[in-house]
Amino acid sequence: MALRPLTDVEAAITSGVPGLHLVGLPDAALNEARSRARAAILNSGEQWPNRHVTVSLFPASMPKRGSGFDVAIAVALLGAENAFPAEACADMVMIGELGLDGRVRPVAGVLPAVLAAAEAGADTVVVPRANLAEASLVPGVRVIGVRSLRALVCRLRDQPLPEEADDPPEEEAALSRLNGLAARSRARRGDLDLADVRGQADARKVLEVSAAGGHHLLLTGPPGCGKTMLAERLPTLLPELDHDAALEVTAIHSVAGGLPAGQPLITHPPFCAPHHTASRAALVGGGSNRLIQPGAVSLAHRGVLFLDESPEFAGGVLDALRQPLEEGEVVIARSGATARFPARFTLLLAANRCPCAAAKSRDCKCPPTIRERYLARLSGPLLDRIDLKSDLKEVSRAELRYDLQLAESSATVAERVLVARDRARRRLADLPWRTNADVPGRELRRRFAPPNRALAALDGPLADGRLSARGLDRVVRVAWTLADLAGKDAPTASQVGEAFGLWQGRS
């Protein structure tokens, strides 16, 4: 994710008409900082200069937005008034919104802001007390959490800190309210287990392959056969995020205002499931020039993006997935700003076979042309980027009566996934890719090409057009994952054939 440069906040008190003037392309929320800073300074027991005050935000040509500049503006103004030695705050980065009573309120996006400060060489960052745990995730930076402007001024004066009450409940809950739905979703998924799914042995195998290699997956079948249950349990098969990936994911959710209180670091792969009425901006990100937000593809970074009822999504929305699927990032350009968000996720699509969504095949009255037209809403270029396809069958009465205690649990499958990923990690050591699905086609053909005898079975499909060049890369990637799950050093002919069947949708 591209980090914005630091903003220098300068204040000058001169003769002229009394008042506070902000320069440097502030937005409406930032312009209102004048009133918040004045009330906070007076209610903190400090003097407000009754003179002409100019606060400059540098670089002046870059638009500034949000209320996170409040603390820096107030401190710069007090420094200009000689309320404390100017050098005491000269090299500090300050983030936070001010309440009218002088309280320092939490803001979204603190983690990427502290990362940008560390990248710029800053060694001390001041943040709201409620954001302290999140900001402390960045190594090599001294982070100071403050509850009020008064406490910060005492620090700058090297005076004893005032006694302050703990954060009120509404302050502690400020960030969790921003992410209440996501927090509940995470808690609910913590109780999910693959053993809850009845039957569908072939689909379970495909889900395991997807988790082991990070492969995109399409599940089709009648309603009630277990598509959604399987999709929701894919994250339970994935290993925990390493530290670098966890910081990436946490930074994105911080920008979106989606970090739950008490859990500053997201350590498990995220799961994002937007409704089929979601717009293109909701899926890939968007907004105005001054407020570009990440979309679902970025919120699912290093995790799973699940699109249930995928043919019901607007065609343009699904086609917008092509760039992130190929490049692992989203670039959102506006006339006045450009934002770049990482978006390397596992795409999981689910679809009914026809629009009537009959639970039993015998009850479906849709003619073949209607069925073909319905599934054709998933465009060919999009399906060409899907590694695995599985057509689920109706659950039989025997499967419904099956003892779930005998079914494999998520923990059992996750152990095999972890072993397979470890084999891939050792093979990809010193290379920039994490999973088989990440390896680009040119490297598959040059460095990780399976033996020629293993690929001989694909000559026919390549010749008659059933397999494209991109599809060949997909099949080879899946073959490597099958080899990792089987403990093989290279894919065999049978694994290449099985991979081709999984790519076609034949289990």
C-alpha cells in the first residue's frame, strides 16, 4: 500500500486581524479544526493568542483531509505562543482528533500513518491513547499515547503528568463501533468447522487444494447443498499470517476504520463476503478525490473474498476483478489523487445452476438455454482466471444421517495444508512468492516446469482449444499443489491430469 508523505505543520503569530487561518489545501473537516483547537486549548487551561495566527500545512500543493491533524495544529500554535520550548516538539509526529474539552480522540488509519513516519525517519510519534496498541506494532519507533492535550503539554514542558481518569466507555468503543459487524463476523467464524458440512467429499478435497495453494475456486450446485458452508470454512484451513503479512492486513483495515477494539493486530486471514448488490466502488475501492477508501478486494488481502450468488453481481462489477486477480493490487485514479491498495486474495465464487434455484434437479423447469445464459453472466475471461471448479451434487439421505463425529475437522485438514504450504515455501525460498498461485506463468515455464512426460496429457486439450495458454498455467499451478499435498518433489502425470479435471470442474 502506498504511504502518503508526512505533513509539516507550522504556525506563525503576527500582527493583523485576530483569527486562525489554515493554508495548504485543507478539506471541510480540517477547516473545522480551528474551532476544535480553540476550544481544546482554552479548556486545557492554556491561553489563546488574540492575534493573527497562520497555520501552514506543507507540502501546500497536496490536499489534506480529516481530523487527525488537530493535535499537531494545537501544539504548533502553542509552540508559537512560547507555551513550551519549540524544540520540544520539533521532531515529533502527532496524530489525533481533539474534543472540545481537550480530550484526544482516536482516529482511523493510525497504523499506516506510523509506518509512514518510520519510513520517513521519525523516531517519536504521539497518538491517541485508544490507538496506542495499534501504533506500537511498528518497530523502531517510540510511541506516546496521550488522553488529553493538557497531558501532552505537560510532557512537552517536562512537568508531572496530570491525574486522569481512564478512557470513558464510549471512547474505548469508538473504534469497535466502526467495525462492529466485522468483529461479530470474526467471532462467528471462530466457531466454524469443516466437520459441520455433511457429505460433499469431492468439494472438501477441492477446498483443501484451494487452501494449500491459494487457488481461486468456483462452487456450483443447487441451493442447500453446502456451497456457503464450505466457503465460510475455507479460512479455518488457512495458516496464521506471518508478521509482515499481518501488518499489511492490519494497515488496510486501519485505513478503512475496521480494527476491533482490543485486537490491534489481525493475525488470521480475513474473510470478506460482500452482498451481490455491491457496487464496483464497494468491491474494488473508490471515493472522491480527497477520500479514497479500500474496497472488499483489499479488505480480503491475504485472505478470502467470497462472492455468493456470483451470477447476480452486475457484469461490470465482476469484470473489475481482473486487475487485482492478475496484479495483486488495485490502482484507483481520480483527477486529483491516486491511491494504490494491495489486493492479493483467494477468490471464492458460488453460484446456483439456474435462476429458479430449485433445490432438486427434477423440480427445475428452466430450459438449457436459460441455464447457459444464467451461468454465462460469469464472463469467460473471469472464469479463465479461476484455478478450481467444483459442481456440488444434492446431499443424499445417507449423507444427512452420517455421523459428523467421523468427518474430518478443520484442524485435521489444516495440518495437511500447513505441511503442503511449507513444502512450497521451501521451494520458493528467496523468491518473492508465497504460494503456488502467486508464481507467474513465465516462471512456471522456465523454473518450475513439470517433466515433459507429465504434461503430455495436456497436448490434446491445447490443440483442440479446450485449454488456453492462461489455463495451462492454472493447471500447472494446481498440479504443483497436488504434488505438495502428496509429498512429491514434482507433479506426476496423474496429478497433472487431476489438476486439469479440477480446472474443468470434473472432480
